[in-house]
Amino acid sequence: MRLHRFYIDQKIEEGKAIHINDVELLNQWGKVFRLKASDRVIVFDGNGFDFECYFSVLSKKEAILNIVEKRENKNTPKTETHIFQSIIKKDNFELIVQKCTEIGVSAFHPIISERSEKKDLNIERLNKIAKEASEQSGRGTLPEIFEPANLLEAIETFDSELLVLDFDGKKLKTEELKNKIGILIGPEGGWSEDEKEHFKNKKIKSVSIGSQVLRAETASIAVSSLILLN
């Protein structure tokens, strides 16, 4: 039987019992999954290893996990992919974080562009969605989610190659990508002419993933799949 997998927000040390007093997690284990002492689970702390453990204690107030086996998590994408997504409607942005986390995206950079539909996001909720998606998908790390930033500022602070997703761009060739890449994805209204001119001045290449006109959330999921699941 496949064991349930959980992220632990504390450093796991091999050879030491893991003490948990997180009320939300304890409630999830006891009431949702109905686990009990002696049951086994897999836990991870985001450092690239999975730990198979059993509960020596599990109550409403605390849990003690004893490590049975430490395993390197090899679900590491070959390309460190950063999604620079112009802020769109809350539910659609949450869908991007959930699905792209499952696919293997390393970081999300919410950006404010001229045609952004809104200017803010609930980063705490997005981190929770990313945590749950990481648990479900089997990845060994959690993606980083940045605070919203102005488009031009985000471009200046990124330390690797950026590509802008554009219907009129050249076909994306994933085999030519660097080990670290950033993908700029616009809002439903598309990039403004000033933004396109800025991309051109910064020599940011425009790339396309097909002839279909995609919604912003579909574009993020599709381009992540092409880069990380090939």
C-alpha cells in the first residue's frame, strides 16, 4: 500500500525522533487520515530526502515519529524553471501554482504588468497550495513563491536567461534551454506595446508553443509541461 506523504516545517535529522506539535497537522493525521500509533508515513522537509517513519506516539497534542529509512528524492527537474506570471484572477493563479508545482516548477514570480487584472495575491494560501501539491506529486522540494513585483523590476533582478511567451514568437526549442530559465507570461489582455518594446530593448527572446490562443493559466501549465516533462 502506498504511504501518505507529508511536508514537515522543521529540519529532519537522521537518527533522531521527530517531535510534532502542529495542531493542523495532528488533526489531519488523526481525524482526516485516521492514522494511529505504529502506522507508517513518509515525511520530508524540502531538502531533497524522504523519510519513511512510524508513529510511536500520536495524539491530539503531539506526535513522535521514528525514522525507519532515509531515501534520496530523485524527482529533481533537469531545468530550474521560474514562471513569471502576470497576476490574473485568484482562482486561476491558484490553479497555476497547483499544477505547475506538480509538474516541477522551481519558483513563481507574480508580476504586475500594465494589463494585470489585479495587483495582490494571498501568498500564504499559495504556499499552502504548493505544499499540498508537493506532497501529492512526490517532489522533494517546495517551490519558492515571491511577493508580487513590478514587471520591469522582476526582469532586472533575475540572474539567468528570460524568455517571453508570445503568440508571434519563434517555436520554443526545449533542447536549447539553459539549466535555469525564466518564462514571462502575460495577462489575458496580453502585453502592452510598451512592454513589448522593453522586451526588445532588453533582447528578451519571444517564443511560442503553438498556434492556439491559450488562456494565461493554460499557457503557464502548457509551457511548464513542455520544458519539464519531456
